[in-house]
Amino acid sequence: MSSRRVLYLIACAAGPTRYVDEGVRVAQGVGWDVCLVLTPSAARWWEPRMRELAELTGHPVRSRYKLPWESDALPRAAAMLMAPMSCTTLNKWGAGIADTLAIGLPSEGVHLGVPVAAMPYFNQAQGAQPAVAVSVERLRAQGVRVLIGADGYPPHPPKQGNAKAFPWDRAVAALS
């Protein structure tokens, strides 16, 4: 058992999730014991390399709710970071829909006193949807640190995102 603080890094099916191993390394580099949680779609992206992620973190990678008779596979989180957060997940979470483990953990965690931050990755056309501003404000009102715009990741022009350059260091630093 690690004596380091535990971070749940929660990743959605957004471009930078292809590089979530980099996010894990950044968090580990500043002392976090990282547990990785993926949305079901993001888990499909990593399916052929899931063992690699488990070896990197030292924990099983979770993407679904456990069954009632299963024990918790992850240690208790000291903080949670949803990065990258897709537009779909932002709006589901903002509406209180926790139909995946990836939304359910931070949705509950923030109300249990766990520090929660979220850095979106989506384009300006998606960000222009009126529900986005409402969802950001609803999450912030609950205590979620939503890192969008100047203090996080500003939505990029359509078809011009640079998933490989996602600012993992800025996302992880928001938990300090």
C-alpha cells in the first residue's frame, strides 16, 4: 500500500485520452498514487493496452460500476481529476446524470468533501451549446473546479484540436 495520496484520474472518450498514460506520469511525477477510471467508450480505446495502464498505475483500471458482491478495487481517493472531460460528460454531470462510474465517482465525491477538478477538451462549436455554460456553473456551484478557458483548456476551433498537447501538468497542478 502506497503512502502517497491517491488521485482518481478519470478520462472520457476525448482526443487526449489516447495519451492518458502521459497524464498518469505527470501526476505520479508530483507524488500522486494514480488510479485510472475510464468512461466505457474511453475503455474501448485502450482495450488492447489495458494491461499497460494497470502496470503503470499499479491498480486495476475501472470503467464500470462494481457488482454488489464485489469489493472495492481501488483505495479511497484524496482527490479526483476528470481530464479530459468531453462535452457530453460535462452536460450529463451538470444535469445530475451519473450513469457511468466515471461520472458517479466525482458526482458523489465532491459532496463527500473530496477535492474535484475537471478539465474539458472539446471544440468551440460544442462549447457554444447553451447547456455547456449552465453545466459549468452547476458544477462550480457544487464545488467542482472546472478548468475551462484561460485558467484551464479553452475550447479549440473545430477540427483544430491538438490532443497530444493537452496540458496535463496544468490539470494536475489545479489539485495543489
